[in-house]
Amino acid sequence: MAKRFANGTAALAGLDLSVQPGEFLSLVGPSGCGKSTALRLIAGLTPPSEGRVRWGGRDQPPPPGDIGFVFQEATLMPWARVLANVTLPLKLAHLPRAESEDRAREALALVGLTGFEQAFPRELSGGMRMRVSIARALVMRPRLLLMDEPFAALDEITRLKLNDDLLALWTQRGLTIVFVTHSVYESVYLSSRIAIMAARPGRIVADRPLTAPSPRDAAFRHGAEYGAACADISTALARAMAA
């Protein structure tokens, strides 16, 4: 699959990537290698210039609501309370108000924000705003969750906590997740598989399964297996940046 923009920039070329149900796949690579563009192609937000995205062996896209997207910024409506922000996708899908609010409360409970339904985004910390954004993506009960560097702007303590919460959600909900990050350490901690991308044009140059057991915790971060996996991904990333 390839993506070339109107100005002639080849963002992706020869991208060949499969994602299996239940995987936690991280895309890692240098800035400008097309990680975010790949997510947008998967989501159907932009069409490929060449090739196609197939779902379950078919060219037909999944039903609306099967894909949730979490952007790098929380992109919440500042004038709306948390509950209204989370119910927005259900409102656009014309679900009844009572059902929408029940599902929004359920999604907020999943991300640990019960009791904050009537807060405004300005009253929340950066980590809490990102939790609201994740709840909004989960409220449609998607099978595939796409996440574009959602924790990049957060402090380290908040980021580690949200990593743990995301792993718990992945396990509990049986989600398939494709996660873009610049952090080798984050990718190794979260993923069941890591794809390393090179730039100009963007393409997959290495693919690493991770067999570390779940659930993962602080002890895993300090273990030899984690250190070895981080070293392996770092080496592969250095090669990709030199490619």
C-alpha cells in the first residue's frame, strides 16, 4: 500500500501490514516515517494512493463504530461537560439519550472517571482529559482501537499509570489495538508485537513479536527480559533511521 500527497511527498510506499484479532501492535519509527498516516489509512480517514485496506479478507470496510480513534491531543469540546463529550459519537449515531448516557457512564467507569461526568475539560488534568478521549473512543464499543501517540505530552508518572490502565482495558475488553509511539520503552511494555518503520518513504523494515507474559507490571520493567527486548527494538530502530 502507498500514500502520496498532492505536493508529491511519498509518505508510504510498499506498506504491507497485517493485524490479527486481539493483538496489541505498536508502530515505532523516526518522525516523518508515516506512522500517523498509516493509522489514518486503516481508519478510512484518508484513501491510499495505491493498494487497499482489507478487513477479514474482504475489501468491504467494517460497520460504523467498529473502529475507535484516539488522537495525540484529547480534542474535547471545551464548552461541553465530560458526559456530553463522551456521548457525542452516540448522539451522531442517533441513539436514544438515555441509552447514550448509560453507555457513556460505563465507558467513563472503565477509565476510572466515575464522578467526573459533570466536569468541564478545563477542570481536569492532562491525564484525565486523555482518559475522557479514550472513553469517547470506547463508547461505540469498537473491536479495533487506533491510538496516535496518546500519552506523548504527559508526565512520566501519569504516562506509566495510563500504560497500566490501557493494558487492563485491552485484556478486559478483548480489543485489538494499533498504537503509535516514539518510545521504545513504552512499546515494549505494552505490545504483543512491534513493527519498526523507516522513512522516505515509510515502510515496515522489522517486525518483532513479544512473548513476555501478561499482566505486565513494575517488576517486568525492571527485569532482564524487558531490558533485552528494549535493546533489540532500539537496535532495529537505529537501523531503520539509517536506512
